[in-house]
Amino acid sequence: MRIAGIDAIAIDIPLAKNFGGSTYAVRKRSTVITRLRTVDGPTSEIYNGDNREAGPEIVRLIREQLAPLITGDDIFARERIWSKLFALTPASRDRRTLLEAIACVDCAVWDVLGKAMGRSVRELLGGYADEIPIISIGGYYLEGGTLADIGREMEAYRRAGMAGCKFKVGALAPAADAARVTAARQAAGPDFMLAVDANRGWTAEEAISFAHLVEPLDICWFEEPCHWHDDAAQMARVRARISIPINAGQSEMTSSGVRRLIDAGAVDLINYDASAGGGVTDWRRAAALSATAGLRLTHHEEAQIAQHLIAAVPEGMCIECFADPERDPVWQRLWANRPAINDGMMRVARGAGFGLELDAAMIAKYRVA
């Protein structure tokens, strides 16, 4: 079964307010739709990522460079396909954007593989679990927000069926952010998963100071605590001095970067993002490294892809989404057949491949390329 053609569409959906973390602003929800056709066989339509700057460039790369390179290839030769695409990365270019484009194509290949075999991607990767805990990303620094607002936010996530929240920190002094996390824990209760994510906002000493303040709050993990320029070494220092597990990997774009974190003794959990790091094919390598090191796996956003990956292996811990309807209209409406969430658990989509059905009218309305 051979690839007949690949196309892509970038969409941008404006948001009503800024959902920013410690080091970034979010004023729109962006993603890329990838459509792969095979010769006399199944087709794929999936979406990947949240690149708010380079969506049209990802589309251009797919149409002009990646698709011509692998059109005519056998879809079952997925490692050869991936190697041909990855061979473009040594050239002088924006490798991160190129790898996001490769991820779009690679995930579409896996989707078609599943459809050709009548199996979900979860089953192709290992089929360990039928459902997986799901948490919401939240705790944003909204203008005028109060500690009472944080409490109401946690209550809303509970009503939405979430098992927990990954809470934004790192933009304030450690004591001020610790007060925000304390308010979240008090409102959510003891049986609610609560993780914190600094988005590389602090020095090692600031991160250690913050961690000591929140250690009594039963924090599931402390994600990307330290500045990007020496993150592995700084996280190893933090990890040695606190009791909260360290989680990182979303900012890596290859499984080799994951190996760097493991070799540095910097992490307890890995959240490598298949939509940023070259797709399912390279995610498998990162997952194998993590399993060999005895580490648990989470996944950065993109539950439509992550549900299959994290549920496929014993090391999978949970997936994440944006439960606030204002933060992620793609999660709320584009994924037309999204499985229900009950008591903090999401049942993995049952269809072949990734099992996605997308809203065609929404794609047409918000496409920008």
C-alpha cells in the first residue's frame, strides 16, 4: 500500500483572553490538519500541535518538501519513511519547525497503518490500557485573577471530570506562586492530582525554594523548573535537593534530547511530545529509553495523539488537555467524536488508527493556509 499524496492545512482560532504561563503568552489556538491518501486504500485526517507562529510554514514544508520525498513509498516502511524525512534536518534551517512538520506526516502514516490493519495506534504500540487518567492544564496568570478565582477554577475542572490539574508557576517569586498552589490544593481536595509547571521560569535556587514551600501539598511532579540554557544540569541540582519528582521533555525535539536528560540524572518523568519531536516513530524511541531507565511517561498536550501513546505502555501515567472551553476550542469542537470523560478517566478512541473524526466546517472557517 503506497502513499498517493499528502496535504496540510493550518488553522488559527483567536482566544478571548491571554492564557499565558511564566515565559509565554497564548492569544490563539493553532494546529495543523494533515491529510494523507494511499493508492486504492485508506486515507488519514488528523491534527497535530499548537504552533502559534509557524503553522503556514509547517504546511509549506509538508506540501513542498516532505510530500514529494515520500509519495509512492510503502506505508509499512515507516522507519525508512521517517529516516528519509529526518535526513533533511542537517541543512541550515529551523529544525524545530521542520520536526513538527515531520511529526504531522509521521502521525498520518501511523493513522493509515492502523486503518489498513483495522487496529488503533494504541494496539499497534502495545495496547496496555483501554483508558487513561486525564488532567487539565490550568492556573494561568489571568489579569485581575485572585486566589478565590483559582479555587473556582479547580472546582470547574472537577465538574469537567478531570483527574487533576497541571498548574502554572514560575512567573512570580517562589512564595507568591506557592500561595497560588496552596489555594489550588485547598479547593481541589486531597484526592485531586496536582502538578506544577514553571515552563523554565526559575533559577535552580528559586526552584528549590519554591519546592520546599509546596512539598507538604502532595505535588505529583514539578515540570521544567529551570531556565532553558542549562536546564539538564540545573534540574539535576534541583532534583537532588527536593522530594517532588521532576518532569521534563516537552522542549526536546529528538529522543536523543530525552537521553541527555536521563544521562544527566535530571528527571523522574518524561513528557516528550510526539507532535513536536518527529511523531510516533521517534516517540517510541524516547519511550523505550524511559522504560529502560525506570521512568514514568506523561505527554505534553495533544490528547488526541497522546491517548494512544500513553495508554499503550505500562509506564504511561496520564494525558492532559485544556478543560477550559475558552482556552481550547479545538479540544471542545474540532474533535467531533471525542470520547467521554468520566471520573478522571478517558477511554481511548475505538476507531482504527487514531480514530479521529474532525469538524469540516470548523476547519474551513479557521484555515489560514
